[in-house]
Amino acid sequence: MSLESARRVLRIELQAIQGLLERLDASFERALDVLFACKGRVVVTGMGKSGLIGRKVAATLSSTGTPSLFLHPAEALHGDLGMIVRGDALLAITYSGESIEIIQLLETVKRLAVPLVTMTGNARSTIAQASDVVLDVSVKEEACSLNLAPTASTTAALVLGDALAVALLERRGFGPEDFAALHPGGRLGLQLKRVEHVMHTGDDVPRVSLSTKLPDVIYEMSKKGLGMTTVVRDGRLAGIVTDGDLRRLMLKRGSESFELSAGEVMTKNPVTIDAHELAGAALNLMEQRKITSVVVVDAEKRVRGIVHIHDLWTLQLF
């Protein structure tokens, strides 16, 4: 019985989303134009469950490049109305379109010439009639078995809010760099860190010259503890020597290997990466090439650092 109830809820909410898809028209484009043209903040408002959806929509807008905040309409009537200023746009979420608290905001909204976009299930409602753009989020029925609790209707509003946020993101040309700037903390922030923020630099980078003999190569690798060393010529990367290179060489040539130089045993044209790449790109590169470290170089092939797979483990990229 409980599984069937769950399936019924999911079917109804899926139908609500499908209905949105079928009704999507030029009004969505007009709403997008209004929100994109906003020079201030997109102020999102809604009462009850619609307000909870509004908080999420405002958060999604803010995190994807559209400055936004949530205004509780009841609190607005008791002092928070000052959160709306000229240059803002108001996005109201009200299924009935008759929320008294939002209706009482209309005078101020019009006085400040703040454009109003409304998500509602009633296109003939008071708030819809006062709006610049109306987005139809009506549903045939709520998923609640009593057809009373906001369920399918709040899902429709949430999904349409996401659609607005993503469409605005794309119109603004908001890219990974912008996203990283707005998400410096948490798992997203870790995944969006740049290679330059996690690489080993300065004296921590193992370096030898082409003429460095193998015993000194081994010493440098052991001292720096990254399982490899760069080989440089005139300050530029010429190659690398790794633990694997040394093991294979010793198996092949034994003690004779100690007479060789770094230039004779190095891997030429090793895998490199730019310091401005995402740390996740460095991880993908290591996985594809089955290696544990990547040399970070600039446009002139000068060594800037080393990023090791252990550094990415620390970032919890796995």
C-alpha cells in the first residue's frame, strides 16, 4: 500500500512537470528578459510552502550569477519592505494569486517601478493581473490524497525556478570560473579549486639538470618525496624521471645505471598542465594517463609546480 501511494505521488508530480513543459511559451522568454535586465537584485517572495520554494529559488539564482534574496511578505509589512529598492525585480510565487500579504506589497512595487514576475496557478488572480509577466504553474491535482497540501504545485514552482536560473546562467555566459568564485567552500569549492592552489611550488619542487648523475637524481627524489623529479634545461622542462623509470632501469642495467645522467634516462615531453586548470582536470588527466603526478608549466615551459594525486585525495575529489 505504501509503495503504491509513493508511486501515485511520483506520477502526479511527474505529470505536473510534463504539464509545465507542454505550456512553456513566450511568457518564459519575457520573464527571462525582465530578470536579465534587472540592475539590482531579483527579490523572491512567497507565503507558506511557496515561500520555502522561493528561498530555494533565490539561493539558486544567487549561486548561478543572478544576485537574489528572499523577502518574507509578512515581514515586509513590518519593516523589511526596505529590502526592495528601485532597480530590483520581484519574483512572486503564489499558487492562488490571492495571498493577502503579497497583494499588500503591490502598491510599493508599483511606486518603485519594480517589474513583477509571478508564478501562479490562477492567471486571473489579483496578483496575476498586476504582474508584468505571468508564469502558469497550475496543476491538475495535488499529490496529497486530500488534494489539499501543496505538493505537485510546489514541485512545479521549484522546477520552473530552476529553469529560470539555468536560462539566466546561460544568457550571462556564467562559466566554471564564475561558479568557482561563488563557491569557495564545501565540496563544490574543493572540486572547483585551481591547480595553482594545490600544487607544490618553490623548493618543494624536485629539480635536476640534464647532467645530474643518477645517485643525485635519487637523492633529490627522496628528499622531495613526490616519487619523481623534473629535469630542466635553461630553466625549462626537458623531461621527468619517476620511481617507475628507476625501477625499470635498475632491472635492465643494474649498477651500471649509476653512471648515467638524468638526461639519458628521463622521459621526454611528459604530461603537463596549466596552473589555471581546475584540480578536477588534473585528476582526470592522471586517471587517463595512469600516472600519479603532473608537472605544472607556463606558456614557455618553465616549471611552476607539481600536482600529486595525494593532493587531490586531500581535496576529496574521489
